[in-house]
Amino acid sequence: MTETATLKIWRGEDPAAGRWEAHAVPFERGQSVLDGLRWIRVNKDPSLAIRFSCINANACKECMMELDGETVYACTARLEPREMTLSPLSNKTLVRDLVTEIAPPAERFAAERIAVKEKP
């Protein structure tokens, strides 16, 4: 019998109106939590919102989330054959599911000013 990891994932766009979903993921030693999340997107639910950019080291830190209440990088946190609770960063603005706003405030405001100036 193969082992499984259960990822209990917070879902939603509104912190006050979200829900928890649990997904059983095939477990193999050495996998990361990000591997488990990507398996869910490919095999179970393509609507799961996650952020990662492992091929571009300049964008690292995009996969940060909370695992059992601790802030981790999903790409380095190890998947374990047990229930693991994943939630968005509690100190950041929620976008959807496990994705939070990560751009520094100064960069967000600059982009918003440019967008406002460009509107007809």
C-alpha cells in the first residue's frame, strides 16, 4: 500500500468567507509541499491558486505560505505522510487561496499610479 499525505488547504478570496479542502496526495520521500500542491493542480483541481517561480531565482519567495501555522517556502518544506494544514500568509493581503500580495507597497502604488494615468 502506498503512503499518502493529506493537504488541508484554505480556499477562497475573502478571509472571512473561505473554506478548508483536504486532498490526499501520493507520498514519496524527498517531495516538497510545492510538489504536492502541483500534483493537486494537475490531477485533482486546476483552480487551486498557488504562486511559485522556481525557474527564476530573482523571483524566489513567491511560494511562501503557512504550514501548520509556521511560515515556510513550499518549495523547501518537505511533504510528510500525515495531515498538513496550508494557509495563506496571515500578515499579507489575500488574493485567492494560498496566494497573497507580495509586491512591496511602494511598487504596488507606483503600478497603480501608472494604470490610473493611462486610463482614457
